[in-house]
Amino acid sequence: MQALTDVVLNAADSLWVYPLSLLFVTVSALIPPVPSTSLFVGLGALSAAADVPSAWLLAVTMAAGSLLGDVISFYLASRYDPSAWRLLRGRRRQEALDKAKEQLAERAPTYIISSRFIPLGRLTVNVTAAMSDMRRERFLFYSAVAAVFWATYSVGIGSLAGVWFKRYPAFGVLIAVAISIVLGYGIGKAVSWYLDRHQARQAERRSAA
């Protein structure tokens, strides 16, 4: 995967960077190991340090690819049985699907947006939404909001690091990716803690009723 990422980063001064990066973030909806956040963070750092590629076009590209990937995974999950998908096999992943069903039913906007920072979260949420009673229009709206938020966050973090290390673009890319990994991990943990706490409170209220 790193070799593919390097191909996109090396194409940063070419128009090819936009379709290539769009492909990455689209495919990552179905194959989580494909880099998405780190790729756009790195490109955002290059944009601020070297003025190419365009930060605005990167954000639009990432948002469009994110939404497209969500739509594709939602469609596939609604047409084919997700339980047969290799990525979703195993006890822990099935538990994640069960948890996602509960969270979507109670806090759909928060969960869909925050799923970008949880390992396998994007795929799990898209599949669960397709398997649940969530209307397609509602899912698309929340997914679009999440796509804009995610793109702004990724390109924004990269751009800030690029400005700080404008004289050393390569170092700026490394710092930007490192910052995004640490922040993403922290946000993911905080979101998981909050959702688990909310779920526990809901369970206590139901048992007390």
C-alpha cells in the first residue's frame, strides 16, 4: 500500500493526482487498509509547502470520493449478504456490526461522522445502514456531511503542517501524517468512549423503567 501511496504523492504536481486520490478514498470504503486520511494529509502538506496540488480541489476530491465509496458499499451491502464478506467475518467484527446497529438507531448523525476515525468504522457503518431500516436519502445526507467534515479535517491538518515546515516539504509531510495518526487515534478512542458511555446509560434507563 505504501508504494501506491508514493505513486500518488509523486504525482502531486500533475492533474493525475486528483483522479488517483479520488480512486484511493473511494476504494477505502470497501478495503479499509487502502490509505485515505494519511494520503490526503500528506497531499495537503505538499499543497501548503509547494502550492501544488490545490488544497480546495483536494478537499472536493476527497469529499466526492468518500461519498462515492459510501454509496457503493451501501448498494453492495443492500444487494449481497454482508455476512459472507471476508472483512466482516469473526466474532469481534460481528460484535462491531451489532453495536453499530444500536448506535445508528440512537445517534445516526454522530456515529456516521465519527466512524471515519474508528478502525473499520466506515465500512461497518455503511454495511449496517444498508442492513437496517435507515432510508437511503437519510444515509446519503449524513454521509455527505461526514465526507465534507473528513475532507476538511484531513486536508486542513496537512495544510497547517505544510505551513509550519514550508522550507522542508518532505519533513512537513511526515509531521503532518504523524499528527493525523495521533489525532485520529485520540478522536477514535474519545468517540468510542462517549458512544459506549451513552449506550450504557440507555441500557440503565431501560432496565430501570
